[in-house]
Amino acid sequence: MHKRMAVRDGSFFAKSQLTLQTWIMLLHFWARQNPVSDTAECAKVALNTAVDVYQWLREVCSTRLINDGPVMLGGNGVVVQIDESLFKHKPKYHRGRRADYEQWVFGMVDTSQTPSLGFMQMVDTRDAATLLPIIRAHTAPGTIIHSDEWAAYRRISQDIPHLQHATVNHSVEFVNPTNGVHTQNIESYWNRVKKKFKTMKGVHSHQLPSYLDEFMWRERYGTSSEQAFDSIILDISLQYVV
């Protein structure tokens, strides 16, 4: 006689106190990018539980990106636009007044993709010693870098010989009339990232890295809610082998 097994037996979910139905609902709502408060209400779980699940899923996304190895953008003749952006965040659900938390994030987008495929990294300073190693580590040989005329970028071609570099002077124009260089793709990318954060009504400062990782994960593996759901299930199964 065959032994009967529950559907969740032999899986990560067997170790959880939440029912399998609740887990599926939580994953479904996360894949759809539902606000965590709405998810808690719909799944009939405590808000803290939904917050913890969302944070754990972002950690799954981060681990996937780490396991994939360094993100590589560009290629021979491909334009990669670069820029830095200041992220300001107030503590979520904070009732009193407090100065915004500020964090610089360096970004790069591969314009051969539609929409542009990006990479982001938090940085403490925006000098050449900080930014050039990031550019070197994440661009393929033959890439053409487009940027504004921020001082840290001046030695890109000299210090990273496998790259070409062209600029636009934003104090004068948005598009270089001589060579057509602009940074509109990376600016659009920042708008998409910050729009996502705005819909969540704030992000805890210590969670910013995981939110950036989730955004990059969704670009690659979750461009639709259906793909995000399938991909996160796959990543959980690979990272939590039972």
C-alpha cells in the first residue's frame, strides 16, 4: 500500500506554521506587487507576518542575484548610460517628524534592452575611487559609456581602456548636439524605481538594498505577475532544499 503524503510534505512549506493555502496567497500577492497591508488583510494574517514574508522574499531575490554572479551590461558597440541618484526615505509608519534618510545610489542601464536593463549599487561617496571600479566590474569590453560631466567620470577611458566614453553637459543641454549623447534612459530608470518606492509609502533605510535587489530581480525574472510567481517558487525550491 502506498503511503499517503500531504502536498506540502518534503518542501520548504512543511516547516512553516502557515497553511499552504495562505503561503500561496502571500506569494501570489507579492508577485502582483500588492501593498503589504492589503496582502495581510486579504490573506488574513497579521501585518507583521506579511512584512516578514515580503522581507524574506526580497532576501530570496538577493540570493538569486548573488548566485548569478556579477551583472554584466553592454558589449561591443552597446551604449550603457550611467548616473547617480539620491534616495530619500522616511521611516515607514513613523508618526513624528524626523529628518529624511539620504542615500546615494549609482546606476547603469543597458540601452540595447527595452526597457533598459539596469544595475544599481548603494555608494557612500561619488568619487572616481568608488565609481570607476563598479563601472569596470559590470561592463563588457567594447561598451560605450554615456554620462553627464560629473568629475568622477573624467578618467573612464584612461583608467578602463576596454571602454569608450562620451558625455553631455547637462548645465547647457539635455542632448549633446554634436554626437547625440544623452542620459534619458537612466533618468527614466530612476523614475521607475522611485515610482515603485512611492507606491509603498516609504522604505526603511536598512531595507533599501533588498528593495533595490527585488527591483533588479523583477527586471530579469518577474516582468509579469505570472512570471514573478513561477520564478520565486523556483528560487525558493533551489535555495531551500529539503
